[in-house]
Amino acid sequence: MDTTVAGQGHAPAAAVSGRARLTLLDVLRGTAILGTLASNIWIFAAPGGEMGVISGSGQLVDVGALMADPSPGAAAEALMRAGSNGKFLSLLTLLFGAGLAVQFRSAARRGLRWPGRYTWRALFLFAEGTLHFTLVFAWDVLMGYAVTALVAAWLLTRSRRARSAVMWVMGGLHIAVMGLVTFALAALSPSGGAGAEPAASAVRLYAEGGYLEQVTARLENAAVLRIEPVLTFALMMFLFLAGVRLLRAGAFDPGPAGAALRTRLMVWGLGAGLPINAATALAGDAFFFLDRYVAAPVVAVGLVGLVGRLLDSSAGHDRPGPIARAVACLGRTALSGYVLQNVLAMLLCYGFGLGLASRLAGSGPWWVIGAWAGIGLFLVAGSVLWLRRFEHGPLEAVQKAVLARVPERERTRRTDVTR
């Protein structure tokens, strides 16, 4: 499969599974890209931009403000914030693990050393993430994915029992850490009120500052801005290994067995995740970590089932409808789409571009929602047109060309593809 932000490789699915390309993986990746934009667009549009996130202002639904202003715009903003926060990031992480399993299976069936060239793939992704963090967006996910992929790739050579033990230990550790952080925040702010306003210097930086000033600010504050992948490493490892398990269980395969598994994922993921997520989203900023990093991953599992069942009930995996085909094109160019959406949002919102964040400050949320819809449509249409002429997205093609220069070494003993 194409190398994407979701960690897919260059070998087509047919080469690793004997079947046609797994359409559902592409549709899910495209959905996740649009969903991460729905979350990140509020960062670009907020006073203080990326630096404003550090203060924690406006990250969850402010129930008091919503009750004071129950307008359609306020309700739409609250719904969009709560509906996107953390869920599509978790979905991307889950899909990265599924893509890692595809890569491993392909290498094993060709008798190639593992992790072998995949190590270079992960290191290249880390370099891409470093550039993305420095030049475009402080809350980049690629660097964290690259580090996690190196560990998860090694775990694929271990037994299923060892891998399962690591997955559940990491999941338990993550929940414990998030619980302790939430307890500490609740103790410091019993009212669970909104976070502090961003510093005036941060507001000026993104409203009036130049591009190089923002690059410098990211580098100067790198230790703080890179805290999310450090804090959520256990979660990423859990989701990587869960993605491996789902792929090998057939959750992305067409057919009755895959559909039955997707139904269970939808029922359990959404049935358990949505009530918990609603409670944490409404509980105040002290519950931000539980909302984004505990409840949201459960909902993400349900989204795998929901999107899969929608695809099952339409024209099917072999002949998806026009919307599914278009979203799948974005999924096939997901790395390019992820970076481009942040570049476009930066140019629209920040002062060195159109400066809409400061020009339209106080005018309500509809322009932000419109910016998300416009960028999303541009990404989908652009990916469809691009793939009519090219096999891979632009960044995917660069990565493939560079990695093609790394020789693959055959093993003397073939790896068991069912490990």
C-alpha cells in the first residue's frame, strides 16, 4: 500500500493478502485526515494559534458559555469540537498499526529481513515530522508515530503472547497516568473551569508576527510543544498493536466475517465510548486528558466499525460509491493531505498569510467551519485529480524514491507471517 501518515507501505494489498486493495483502509484514512482537520482548524483560528493550546483555553465544551449563548453557531462549534477531539487522531494511530502489519506480512512472504528497510522508513518519517513540526505545525504527529513504529516493528517479531502482554500493559499504564493527571488537575481547579487566556505575546505572534518568528518560537518551545507524543507513548503503542490485531482478525476485509466483526466494533466502541466521551467533554477542562486520550480512542474503535458497516451497506468494498471513492483517494495520499491541510490552514489564519484569525475574531464560528469544509473539499478533489495522473501522492512519491535506494536483504529463514 502507499506510504501514508497512517503508516501504509508501498506494496499493494494484493501482494500481501492475495486479494484486491483493502478499500476500507483507504476510506478510513481519508476520513481520519478530514477529522484531524476538524480538530486542528480551531487551533489555527484561535488567538495565540499553536501556542494557545499550552494554556488549555477552549479545548473542551464550555457548558456555561453554551448555556449563556445557545445560538446555532455556538452549538455547531461545541458539537464539532467535541465530535472531533482526539477521535480521529486515535483512528490514525490505529490505522498506522494496521499498515505496519501489512508491511510485515509483505516482507515475510518475500523472505526479506524484518524490520530491515522498515527501520529506514520510520527514520525517514521522523525526519519528515521534524520538518513538519519546525516549518508548519507545532502539534505534529509524525515524529511520535515514527518512534512508536520502531518499537512496534520489533514487537512483530515476538510471539503473540508477548505482543498481547505489551499491548495490555501499555493500555493499563496509559489509563493510570491519565487518571493521575486528571486527579491533579481537578485538585488544582475544582471548578473545572476554562483554561487561562493565551499570553499576549503569543496572540501577537500569530496575528502580526512573520513566518520566521513562528519557526523560531516552535524551536524555542520545542520541549513543551513535543510533550504530547511523550505523554501518550503508551497509548500509541497500545493502538499500534490493536491495529495489528484488527487487521489480522479481518476487521478490514470484505465479506460476512469482516462485516460481523465490524458490527461488534461499532456496537461496543460507540455504545461504551459515546456516553463516556459525552461526560468527559462536558465535565470541564480538568477532564481534558480523559476526554482526548481515554474516551476518544474507544470511540475511534467504534468509528472503524461504523464506517465499515456504511461501506458494507452501500455498493460494497469492490464497487464503492462516488463519495467513498473520493474519500479513499484522500486516504491513498494521506501523508500529503495531512501536511497540506496544515499548510493551507496556516496560510488562511496566520498574520503572514490572509490573517483571518485576527480579522474575523469575534465574528462567530461559521467562518472556521467554512474554512474546514473548504480545505476538506480541496483536499478530496485534489487527491482525486492527482491520482488520475500519478500513482502516489507527492510526498509519498518522494518517500518511495528515497527508500528505493535502500537495499533490501533477504533472510536465510523466512519469518512466520502469522506471528
